[in-house]
Amino acid sequence: MTSMSRARVARRIAAGAAYGGGGVGLAGAAAVGLVLAEVQLARRRVGNGTSPQVPHADGLYGRTYAGPAEAPLRLTMLGDSTAAGQGVHRGGQTPGALLASGLAALAERPVELRTVATPGARSDDLDRQVALVLADPDPVPDICVIMVGANDVTHRMPPTRSVRHLASAVRRLRTAGAEVVVGTCPDLGTIEPVRQPLRWLARRASRQLAAAQTIGAVEQGGRTVSLGDLLGPEFAENPRELFGPDSYHPSAEGYATAAMAVLPTVCASLGLWPAEEERPDASRREGFLPVARAAAEAASEAGTEVAAAMPSGPRGPWALLKRRRRRRVPEQEPAPASPSS
């Protein structure tokens, strides 16, 4: 599917989400029976992972930066098993811990991590997760990171419904005062046990949903980062290194790859990224595009950020597409034995 075709499909899905439609399919109705049969087979072969218990990672990171002048930054992880860190054995290997450590080092300020993400969650669980975040008596998080979408594809949730729940979550968090970064649906076409033709269909469905998620999130004031590499080319080339023991959830190295892709956008959303890197670089094909086209391009290239720009234009809202350089995530501190909040 070309970038322009993907942009049109993504816009239709996002429009359906906004106006209550539900009839836009991800991979085409003719393929549904085949997909269902292959998904069930792949799910049995993949299983639910060898580490059903997600390591505890909540707590304070960057303690060496603690001081009386400033309260810690507050980071909250929402979404599915990818956001929670299922598949690794230590809290410090989860994406939340990696992001908290990296953010603390770059901000030179402690970071309080809270995780409400739930393994197996689909986008409709974001309503519950956001309610938990907003019910917390502590201040609203400075930054919320949402990673969701893979289970929507494998469970055939209508994409308009997926995007509607995601857009609602972003809107509620932004209204409450939190910055929001969404890691869009990863490329499910490179999960090792999945065979053709599901592999091709899964890749197409994943990218379509990722593009539609981008439109929905950006139009509500969030930023997005494409996570195609989470289960994409890097993982296909190094499956034993970057996948966990269940060949489905990322390994510690895989989560570090994802965290490095998301960290620059987390920092930029908080005004912590170098000012010279905030200007679009034409040599890296960065710039302002209609939001649907930016979403389609981002879905095809992992690590690409999309953020709202001009509110409207001849072809609707516009967005800024950035291909940020990845920086090494600093060595994380051990997570505390229990939450400090």
C-alpha cells in the first residue's frame, strides 16, 4: 500500500472514530476468515509468555538529582503488555523504568514512575486506565506514555473503535494538564511464529491502525512515535536477541530499542530537547504535512514523531513530522521494592 493510499484509509478510520462510524476494515473482509484461523494458530504457538508476572518498576528514579527546590517529574505508563514490560525479569528492564531513567538524566531531576498499563489490554481499557490516573490524589502526571494497539489487531477490534478510545484517552489526559506521547501499534508482521499470508496481512493491518492512531492522537493534542521497529526490521534481523523467550514480547534489548525511540519525544514534549533539534531538517525529510500524510509516512518508518502544527489548511489539520536521532538510554537505577507514591 502506498503512503497516499494509507493516508486516505487512515483519514477514513479517524473520521469514523470521530463521528461514530465502525465499518472501515483493517485488512479487508475477504481475508477475515483466513486471518482468524492463522491468528488462533499463531496465538497457540506464541502463548502468553514465560513471564506472566510483570516486574514491579514503579517508584523514584534519578535520586541523585533530588533536592528541595523541585518536585520530581511524574511519568505514567498506560496501555498493554508492551507498556507494562511483560517478558523481562527485572523492573529496571521495563520501558517505564528505561524512560524514567533517561528522562531523569536529561532533565537532571528525579522522576516518579507509575504504571497502570495491563497485559492483554486493548484500546477500550484505556477508559479505565485514564480514570485510575485522574483519580489519583497526587498531582496529574507531567507526561503520560501510551503504548497500545497490538491486541486490537489480533482480536479484530474495529479500527474506528480503537481510535475512538485512544483519542478519548488523549483528550482527557491533555484536558487534565498532562503531556501525552503515544507509541503507535507495532508491526505484527514479524512475530517469529506467524506465517504467510498472515504475516503480510498483519503488517498491513498494523500500519493502517498506527496511521489512524496518529491522526486521532495528534488531533487531540498528543504526540506520536511510530513503534514499527518494536516488532519490525531490527527484530526480524535479530529475533533471538530482540525478542523475549516467548518469541512475542520484546527482550530487555528490545525494550531498550523502543525506549530509545520514544525518549526524545518525551523530552521534547516537556521542553527538554535541544532547541536546535526542534527545527525541521529538510535533509532528513522532516517538515510540515497534512496530518493524514504525516501519519502514513510515520507508520512506515519506526522512530518517526508526529506532532500538531498549524490548526488547519486547505487539506485539513497539519502536523510536524520529525525523525529524531536516537540517544542511548542511560543505565537505569534499580527500581525500589515498593511504590513511593
